[in-house]
Amino acid sequence: MLQLLWLIVAIPFASAAVLALFGSCLSRRAVALLGAGSIGLSAAITLLVTADFITSPPPGDAFTQHLWTWMDTGGFRPEIAFYLDSVSLIMLLVVSFVGFLIHLYSVEYMRDDEGYSRFFAYMNLFVASMLTLVLANNLLLLYLGWEGVGLCSFLLIGFWYREPQNVRAANKAFIVTRCGDTAFALGLFLLFTHLGTLDIQTLMHRAVVQWPPASGIAVAAAALLLGGAVGKSAQLPLQTWLPDAMAGPTPTSALIHAATMVTAGVYLIARTHTLFALAPSVQFAVAIIGTATMLMASFSALAQHDMKRVLAYSTISQIGYMFLALGLGAWSAAMFHLMTHAFFKALLFLAAGVVIHAVHEQDLYRMGGLRSELPLAFWSFIIGGSALAGLPLLTAGFFSKDLILWQSWAGPNGNAWFWIAGMTGAMLTSLYTFRMILLAFFGPQQLHVKQHSGLAVRLSLIVLCVLSLIGGYVDTPPHFGGVPALSNFLASVLPPLEEVHIGPITETITALSASLVFALGLTFAYLLFGPQRARMPAQNFIERLWLAGWGFDWLYDKLFVRPFRWLTHKIAKDPADIPINGIAQITVLGYRTLRLTQTGSLRWYATGLAMGTAAVLAIALFAR
């Protein structure tokens, strides 16, 4: 079955091509079958490959499938080849299966949109690019998938391009992530120049052999890769694009935030963990960035009025938890939270889509009392929100977040400050999550439900509800069964964290503290935003600052946008432009001259043809 690996990537690419070329000629039923069915087929093949990989592990617990040599020049021979190990297999399952559920949901959600086939062409290309990224055996192929998801995010965020704000949001996402992608590209040049390869496994081996720990070259390479990861995963200081990405359709938001694009940075760092281990200062910076982003985004989520923007800042915050774990060497914990986050965040976004579609409103302060009108969406929010906030024992998010919190103290680089910051983030997560649920579903009903969801939407939500409840039991701590199946599975690739700090904080105390802060957040949410409270949003300075995402857009406008526009205005008459402008003027002059011949008179056209024919015959006659 492992030989079928290439089909997992090829099928979405093929369906995207067919939809792009012939989608306008197909019926909506055919588009839906091709769009969602191809991702479902990839997910089915992924399950077969997974079963084969687990029951009959390949030599070295890794399988490489060489397809062809991409290019061969000057000793540089990157391949189109896929590498499957435990880390890429987990990513493969998440991307294909959650991606299929989002596609199934989209079949119904987007059915009345005029760009139906175009939407699925973009979505399938998105999934295909992400699958390429996670399976690539070399960094150049990974970069191809990396840029592919960036392109598709631009297309999907600006999907409703007739609205200027959507185009601006798409441009913003493309430009901001390009900053990180430029750093990533420079890192590839640096790695190949000094190590002579971009094959990931060979690269990591040569780095260990040739570069001493904390050497300047290792630090530079890791820092450049971190730049790429920060941009794609929306971490400080390149997080500003993600809240505006809500301009796209809701399934797009679910795909970007849950299963694909924002997790690419986490995967990149985990995949190249050997390089980051050689650069401890950069690895520690990953933890600092993750912690700061987690807290900043949590406060911002508390002030948002738009339901989808709350979830967007929530995503930034939860990716911050993953960066914290990566920075402290808790590699398996980061991948565990990546997996559970895909379940409950996809659930929350899709449930938000049901609410928005039903009431045609996204402002939380204009909602209320919807739990009886939209029971499935309500319970999806309860389950997904509880998993996000870390409801003890019953939800997947509790187990993955608890592991990060414990290892933020227990690991060699862990300390009480990281532990306290993680607990604070957990309390804020509970607060903003239940604030959102209370504002939307409790209190007096202000809006009437205009539309109810159908079977495809309901099925997607129910499956994600189940995964959000049971998905965490693949890795339980000692006081809750002690079956670290996922950590053991990943141990063949990601080294386990050495727990060196035990007292006074223990794993049991961490779990109890996480349960306590969950309850505190829920209590504060009820006291501040419960049905008995006034529903007018606060207008103080702090609230406005958080609402504006701590003013990063304002700051970047002052530091970069306005100076750039001023500079372009000043050099508008650059002498170097004279030849280029001259060519343009000559072209315009030629166009205006030739336009005079288009009189609309058939008599003049016939005369011109006759004169031209006579001229050609004369030239042929006298040229003998």
C-alpha cells in the first residue's frame, strides 16, 4: 500500500486542474463529486497507507518514494520524491481527513455561489499543495508546496473579489507572508551553499557532523527558517494578516486555520528540529515568540465583536502554544496539540459558518438566544469551545494543552515563567471562548433564523464533534490512564523531552491547575458576559487597543507603508524610467494611428485588401 503514496497528492492536483479548465462546463453535482470526492479518495488512500505503515513498518520506520529527478545542474539534483515517517503520517491524516470534512461541508455551504467550480478548484489545489509540503523529502519541494498554499490562500481570501476589502485582505496576507517566505528562501540558499544538499534527512545529518552547536552558521540558518515559520503560522511580528483572512468564505477560514496553512510553520520547525537543536538561542526565541503571541492574541480575542475574528485570534494564540512547545524541545507535545487543534478549530469555524449563514450576521453583540433555534451549531460550539478551553477529561484539547503546560515546566529549558504564562493563556482562552458562546447563544434573541443546514453540513459537524471529544485519548498522562501512544509513535523521529524539573510542580498539579483556570475563565465569562449583563461592548482605551490587535497595523503603516509610498512618489520621475516610458508612448502612438484605419466602412476595407494584394504580387513579381 505504501506504493500508493503518490496518489494521495496526485488526485487533488488532477481534480484541481480539471475543475480549473472545465469546471464552468460541469454541473454543480459533478463539481461537488469531483471537488469533495477527490479529497475523500485521498483520505481513504491515506487510511490504507496508515494501516500498512503501522502493521508492517518499513525499514528504519520511514519510506521514501522517488518519482523523478526534478532538475540536474551543477551538482544540484532535487527530486520529486515523498518521505513518509511518523511525523509526516500524522500531518497526512490531519490534512486529508479534516480537509475532506471541510470539503463535504462546502458542497452544501457554497451551493448557491456563482463561483462554485472555481472555489473547489482553489480548495483542491490548496489541499494538494499542503500534502506536497508535508510529504516532501527535500526542502525545495517543501518550498514548492509552501508557496502553493500561499498562492491558494491569496485566491481564497479574495474569493469574493468584487468587494474591495476582500482584495485588500488577500493582498495583505500575500505580502506579509512573503516577508517570511523571503527569509525561508535565503535559508535554503545558505543551507545548500554550506551543506551541498537540500534533502532533509541528509541535510540534518551533515549539519550535526559539520556544524558545532551554537555556531554562527547554524544560528543563521535556523533563524532564517524561523522567519518563514513565523510568517506562515502568523506569529509575532507577522501575525497581522490572519484576522483579516476572515474575508474569505467560512470553509476557507476553516481550512487555513485548522488543517493547512497556519500549521505549516509548526511542521517546518518540527521537521528540521535537529537544526534548531544546534542553535539553542534560536530555539529559545521560538519559545519566547510563541509565549508572547499566545498572550497577545488571547487579549485581542477578548475584545472582538466579529465571531470569526475571535476564532482567528484564537488560532494565533493556539499556534503560540505549539511554538512554546517547540521552543522548549517538547516536539511531540507540539504535534499532539496541532492534531487536536485541527479537530476543534475546524469544528468551531464550520459551526460559526452555520450561525452566520442562518442569521446573516457576524457581530456577536447583535446575536443572542440562538441555542434553541440552532441546536446542532450550539452543541458544536459547546464541544469545540470546551476542547479549545481545555475542559478536563472530556475533550481532546485538555490532554494536548496539559502536556504542553507540564513540559513547559519539566523540560531542561522550562521554568516557572513559561508555566505561569501557559496557565494565564489557558484562563484567557476559557474566558474569550465562553464570552463568544454566551453572547451568541444566550440572552434575548435578536435575530431570526433564515436558513437551516442540511445533511452534508450536519455530518461534518457531528464527526468533528466526536473527534474533538475522543481525539485526545491517543496520548494520556499517568494520572489519566498513562497511555502515551502518540508520543511513542513519534519517538522514532522526534526525540522525547527529558523531564528534569519535578518539584514543586508535578504533572498532577499541572492538570489540576489547568482545570482550575478553565473554571475561572468560565466563571468570569458568565459574570461579565452572561445573559443578565448589558450587551454593549466596552469603549475604553484598552478595549480599543485589543480590538485593533495591539495597533500593529497602525505601526506598520507608519513604519513601512507610508515611507514606501512617499519614496515611490519622490522617484516617480526617475531618469531610468525615461526609456521604458518612451517605449510605452511609442506603443500608444502606434495604437492610435492604427485605430484610424478602423472606420467601419466595408468599401474602404475592400480597397485596402485589394491594394495590399496588389502590393504583395508586385513584390513577388519584381523579386524574381
